Amino acid sequence: MKAAELFVRCLENEGVQYIFGIPGEENVDIMDVLLDSTIRFITTRHEQGAAFMADVYGRLTRRAGVCLATLGPGATNLVTGVADANMDHAPVVAISGQSSTARLHKETHQHLDLVNLFRPISKYCVQVLHPETIPEVVRKAFKTAQAERPGVSYIDFPENIARLPVEGKQPLKVQSPLMPVPHPRKIQQAADIIAAAKYPLILAGNGVIRAGASEQLVRFAEKLNIPVASTFMAKGVIPFSHPRWLGAVGMQSRDHVACGFDRADVIICVGYDMVEYHPNLWHPDKDRQIIHINALPAEVDEYYVLACGVIGDVGAALDGIAALVKPHHVFAAARLWHSIVHELSEHADDPSYPVKPQRIAWDLRRSLAADSIVVCDVGAHKVWMARMYHAERPNSCIISNGFAAMGIALPGAIAAKLAFPDRVAVAVTGDAGFMMNSQEIETALRIGTPIVILIWNDGKYGLIELHQLRRFGRTSYVDFQNPDFVKYAESFGAKGYRVEAADQLMPILKQAIADNTVVVIDCPVDYSENMKLTRKLAEMVCPV
Ligand SMILES: Cc1ncc(C[n+]2csc(CCOP(=O)(O)OP(=O)(O)O)c2C)c(N)n1
Ligand SMILES: [Mg+2]
């Protein structure tokens, strides 16, 4: 057997179904072996698309998504998607070819020190130097990528090593560590603090979804009568329609949910990572008691000094604490819930055109099933979706709010459709983010993954315009021209629709889903609502 073959056997052994990537000269041996493998290679049109596909595949399946590039420029093109996965804690194994080890010591064609390049954007980086080490390298890469907190493992595979013969080596048994049950003393301590609290509040983060502990969280909130705010990345962790649900937090400015934080005396952070919503935004006075329930100890931060840390299995921690505490009287959270729901539905039927962001989020929700998967891009549309889209299930609204890289939505929706072929996958994207990876429309058509791409068209870097208006009262360099998105879609062989009146959006969305192919919807959006929202939130009077 040659080393490339052993490598692919090891990937199969990890249960890899798809590898996203682009072939190159330095990975030809792997590509050739893949022809005789159970793994399906998804040829993309940019390595960034491949990395984002692996990223979203990893988030949705909790098994490492895999992307592959050649050395040098192929590998550097992976960087943004890899950094996104690593910072958002999505399990990914990124692989690239490398120059022969006989020329690594000198200036040589396309050679870059890739292990050092990937080090700050991964958990584990390694160069394969001996074919015999491949089973250990691959096992360690997957184990590390998938372990809490998940992230990226990068493997640099020099071309000459891939060709070497190797004998007597086999893939290692796949094992994953069982998350230990938290120490009973810490469970008791957390229970005592919650029992003594007047106004406890839960802040749930993406770690709850990663731990598969959404049900336990809902049970906990129901039994103890404690309201739940979630980060953008934990949307759906408790159903939107649940009366204990308070809304998603993640904006830099104040939102309704902030009223809940103002009132709370104990904040129970469950599966929460700072990268999702910094504690100085919700705990500026550093005067609340914080309980940290997570797989790993908390990051050190002056705004996040703990009253109690409960480390280990998140679901077991929640069940353990719930068993020890009596229900609370729900503090005026019900009033807050009503005011939030009122705001979210206020413009749901607004007939004005260009379409109001509120109506786009609302119509999209009504056209989709509870299990449909929406992958949001990054921009003003993301903030509207994060605040307003009613996610009823975990992982039904994917938002990158750690690294927050534009360009994730379209490749992400393709990965979602591959991971769950029976569910509808929608990319919700700004016009700028769409153009960053629009070439992957061809990939989606070629591999047969129907997706709907809903473009919020403002001809601008809309979110940046908003920030500029807030700070300087004028804008700088945020305008651009778009192609005709309908014709653009059609030129690939996809379908294209343009929304020309607000009431067309809903029927177009339904038609796009029924078309069951790759569909682009060009929806002009009224972003004057962005400044209005800013003013409204600034003047907000808390209902609780
Ligand atoms: C790759 C990348 N480049 C730049 C940014 C900074 N950025 C955040 S939002 C945004 C504008 C997005 O424009 P668009 O995709 O049209 O969405 P809109 O805000 O208009 O809804 C920019 C430039 C980023 N997050 N990611
Ligand atoms: Mg835009």
C-alpha cells in the first residue's frame, strides 16, 4: 500500500462521507486513491467554498467536516473558512498538499510554511513526515477537532511522502471521550445560588447545541421558571414559541433582552463562549452572580468572574441542578416576552417596497418547515435574522458569530443539504457576501443539491453603512453595482426570481422551494430600517 492509500483508509475509518476541495499537483495521489473509496469528493470552485462547506457540515453533524487543497495558494485560500470554523468551534479537518520534503529547506515553487500559517487558526497542526505515523496523525486530528471545544485540525501532507510505500499499518480504532458528570459539590453550590436568587436568567450559548443538551435546557427552564436568552449561535436551543424564551443576544448595542439582564441578579451561563457575545456587553457593572455551566472552565475576563463553575456534561449538570431547586416565580419576563414578540411581528405584513427586513424574516419563516435549515451570511441581514427569525429547533438557523466571515451562507447551504438531503436548505445572504462565493452555484448544480439563495439586495455593504452613519453621519465607500442576479443565476442553469412587490415574496419563496433546484431570489431590501431600529433601541424604555 502507498501512504496516500493508508491516509484515505484512515479517513474512511473516521466515517468521512464527503471531502470538499480542489485537486492540485501536490495532492494527486490522494485524489487518485479517492476514486476507489467510499468517500465522495465534492469539487468546489474556490477552496474558501470548500472550507465553509466543511465548517457548516461540522456544525450540523458534530462530526468533523473535511476540506482538501493543494499547497501554497490552495492552502491560503482555505484560511478564512478554516479560521471561521476554529473560532466558531465547528469541527473541521483541513488537509493540504505540500512540496516534497527534499525541497522544504529552500526557496522553492509555491512553498509556504503551512504548519505555521495554520497554527493560530487551529487546535492541532501537523506535517506528515513518515508514512507509518498516518494512523496516529489522522486519529489525533479527528479526535482533537471533535473534542470540546471543537475546532480545526490541519494536516500538511508532502507529495513525496504520499507516494512512499507503507506496510503493516492500519487505521486506529475510533474512540471519543465521554464527558464526565460534574462534581456533586459544584451542582449543589449552583443549586444553592439559584435557589437564593430573586431574578435568575439563563444565557445559553452554542455549547448547549454541541452538547446535545437542548432538551435538558428546556426542562430546566420549565421546571425552575427561569427565562432563557440565547446567543445568535444558540438560536433554537429553546423554541422561539416557548414562553420562557426571551430572545437572541449578540448585537453590540442594547436590545430588548438587555432589560432581562439589567433586572437579573444571577446569570446562569450554559454552554456559553465569550466569542459569541462579550460579557462586558451584558455585565458592564460586574455586580451579578455568574454561574458557568460548560464542558470546560471559563475564559478569564474581568467581566466574567464566577460565583460558581460547573464543569462537565452540560445536560447532566442541568438535570442535577433542576432536581435540587424549587420553581421560581417568573419575574416580569412574561411582559418582556410579549413586548419582544410584538416588535417582531409589527411589520410582518408591511406592504412597502423595497421590502422591510422584518417582513423578509417573517415571510421566510412562514414559508419553511420547523426543520428547514437556514444558513445566514454576515451583515445587516444577519442581525435582522438573528433577532427576528423564529427558530424552533437547534441548528435550524446557522449563524457565524465568532469569526463572522462573509461568504459562508451559500457554500454552507450546500453542505447543509448534503448533510440532510430531506430538509430544505436556504442561504440568507447580503448582496456582497453572495458575490464572495457565488461561483459555488455551479458546484450545487453539478452535485445536485437544491438550495434557495435569498439575497437581501441593497447595493451596499449595508452593515458598514449603518456603523458609518451612527459614528459620522455620512458614509464612505460602501456602494457598489450588482449584476442582474436573475440573469446571473440563469447563466449557470439555475433559476432566478426578482421580488418586485412585497406581497410577491411569499409566493416566490414557496415556488423556489417547490422548484427543487438551485434558485436565486433577488429581494430588494429597505435598510432605512437599520437606522430606525438603532434609534428605537436607544430610546427603549424597559417594560420590566
Ligand atoms: C470576509 C469579510 N470581510 C469583511 C467583513 C466586514 N463586514 C461585515 S458585514 C459587511 C457588509 C456586508 O454586506 P452585505 O453582504 O451586502 O450584507 P448587508 O450588510 O448589506 O446585509 C462587511 C464588509 C466580514 N465580516 N467578513
Ligand atoms: Mg448589502
